[in-house]
Amino acid sequence: MPSPAHSSALPPPVAAPVSEEMRLAYVLRHFQLAYTNVPAVSIGYHDKSLSIRVAAGSADFFQQLTPYPPAPSFREWKGQRVPFFFDSEPDAPLLELHAGQVIIGADIISAAFYLLSGWQEYFSDARDRHGRFPYAASVQHQYGFVALPVVNYYFEVLKTAVEHVSGQALKPQTWRGGAPLAAFVTHDIDNLRGGWKGSAKAALQRGRLLQFGHQLWHHLTRPDAWDNLEAVAAAVAAYGARSTFFILPEHRPGADGTPNADYSVSEALQGRLDALKRQGCEISLHGSIGTATEAPHLLAEVGRHQPGPPGLRFHYLRWEPRRTPALVDAARCFRYDSSLGFAEHFGFRNSYCHPFYPFNFATGGELGFLEIPLNVMDTTLHHPHYLQLQAADILPALRPMFAEIEKFGGVATLLWHNNHFDPANTINGPRQFAEIMRYLQQHGAVFLTGSQIVAEL
Ligand SMILES: [Zn+2]
């Protein structure tokens, strides 16, 4: 694991002591959201009369402000090798089933809390050039489980215990029409112009001046290839799905020089967005550079988005764990955020495949908006800084992750930028998007917008 690069811009952690009760409450709250009919069962650590007693394994880890716990042990659960953090007796059975009582041999409450709360990124000082917690600094990378929703596995262990003591089968949450998983198809709109530049540059590099001249003429006389919001919505609608667009209201670069939108939200564009909304698409906010760390900046962009945006995703997936969650919550208008994925790798940043309420480190409670975690972004799959998959490798690489989401009835969140619908992109372009959509459709996914996902919960 790289040693954390100290950044002077990084605010110090402001954390209330996180007690055992707080951890239990946060984890059980999400357990109850994951199943429809959880009976009242006493769950805890020390009291011998509890129906479900969990072996305490975290010692004083949560009293310290360090990002990483001891290495997990790996245990087999229904044929899957699963990492268990805070597993102080890895040779003890995972479940001891007695009459009316279950003892869980690994501290799955602490482990679920650690991963779901994002403890590692809150207490780590490691940030990349965009101020993001790097995948390379994560336990998911260190122990190789980024594509496994480990918290969902912990919940399955707990479910087995609850079913044993209650004699009642728990039903996992399902989606509209009984669908086994939901899919959230999203597009961050950074660029509406510039489509001609890529293909013109390629023509120039191939020495095809005539073609270059043609593309330049095309650019000067016709709408740009990337100015394609209606075509994107139509491509998505072909699968019975509705797009959620994240619109970037700032066209000036950020204070650090990072580009924002290459377009302005003109009256004409607003009219087009309204028309997309009438077709059932959702228009949410793509917070520009600076909005993830400065409240007035975020609020100003909310004010420019008419009417108020239902959801949010930050440009470049910027997210400062010590600032951003509280700031999104304080804006009091967002029903959801969908920024939490690793840019460098597809998978589960909080090791969970359902929406969840981010943990509030300042109070020890939860925040008031839902995080719909981001699982895969087009650029992650093929980019000089990220993965370099070839076209034919993309769906095979993602299939196991989608299978995990289906196993647990979660949400598959997909980010495909509008400029990746350009037919000139043959690696992570429209064809690969179509393959993914066909896969999700064949597996019975119900396609929902962000607001519909929130409403279903
Ligand atoms: Zn963006």
C-alpha cells in the first residue's frame, strides 16, 4: 500500500467516537433495508442471553484514527472465498447454531461497518491529483476483492443466523415487477462539442488531408457528433430504459485549471433537456470542479439548475470524504448521489451493491441522502491511466460483477458518457454499451432512473 501523501489542502478528520452501539445501529439499519421482513431479534456482542451473539474482533480499532485494520482472513461461504476483517479466531466456525441462539465467529458487524462507512478513505490521507481517494490505496486493491460486494455476503451470514433463531425465512428486497436486479443508466455530460477533433486528428495522423478537410467542413456546417443527447436517450430507450443525464452548469475551468463543460446551458439546450424529461429521462446535476469541497459553490449550481436537481454526481468523481458527504447533506435538496465508484477500477467502492445512507463521522449517525454507488464507467475500461481492456474483453470482464449484483438483488450503475456513443469509438463505444445493455436485459434487470430507485426503497 503506498504511504499516504500528505496534502496541506486536506482537512483534518472530524470524528466523534464511534461506539459499538453506533456501529451496530448503522449496520442493522442497512440489513433491514436489504430484506423485507426482518423480525425483531436481539443481536450484539457480550450478553450471553442475546439470540445472536457476534464474536467481538475489532479490539480498540475504532477508537484509533488509523485507516487500515489487520489483514482479513478468508473464509469459504457457499463456494465463494470471502475476506473477513476483524476475524480474531479464523479457525472457529463462522456460524454455531444452537437451539434459539446463534454465535457468529467473525465480527461481521465491525467488518460491514468498516467497509460501508468508507472508514479507510476518511482516515487515510492518500489522494490523487483530482483529490480522490485512490484505488491503489484501498483494501479492495490490497486484498483483491473490488468486484465482490463483501458487505452483502456478511448480510447473508447474518440472514442465516436470523432465520435460524426466528424460524422465519427472510425475503431479499426485489424491484418493480419482481425483477432480480435494477440497472441505473447514467450519462455525465462534459462535452457536446469536439467530436470532430478526435476523428479529424485521426484522419490527419493517417495523412488523409481530404478526409480532414471534409470533417472540418462538416464541423462548420452541421451539429457536432457529440451533441447527441436525443440519440443517446433513443439508444437507451431501445432497451426499455430511461437515461439519467448529469448536466454540468459550469463551462469555465475550475480554479485548478481542470476543464468543466465545453458548453453552456443555453435556453435552447434547456428546451431540449425539458423535452428529454417529458420522455421520462431524468436531469440531475453534475457538480463542477470545486463543488465537492465548497458549500456556496455547490449551492450556487443547485440554484442554476431549474427546477432543483433530484440527484448529483461530481465531475471527475471528485469526492473528499471529510467534506463532501456533509456538504451534499446540508444542501437538503438531493435525493441521491452517485459519485462513489473507483475511477481506476469497476466494482464496489464500499463493497456493497445496494444504495446506502453514507455514515456521518461527525455525529456517529447517518446522512439524509442515498448513495447509489457507481459500478462501472466507460473510461475506466480503456484509458491511459486506468484499465486497457480491448473491445472484446469488456463484457467478459464485467459479467462476474453483474452476476454478484444479480445474486444480491442490487443496483448495477453504469456511466456511459455521451461522447462514447460516437460510432468512431470502437473500443468502449456504442457497441460495447449495447452488449452490456443486452446482458442486463437478458438477466431481467428493471431499468430505473435515480429518483425511481429512491422511490422503490
Ligand atoms: Zn464529468
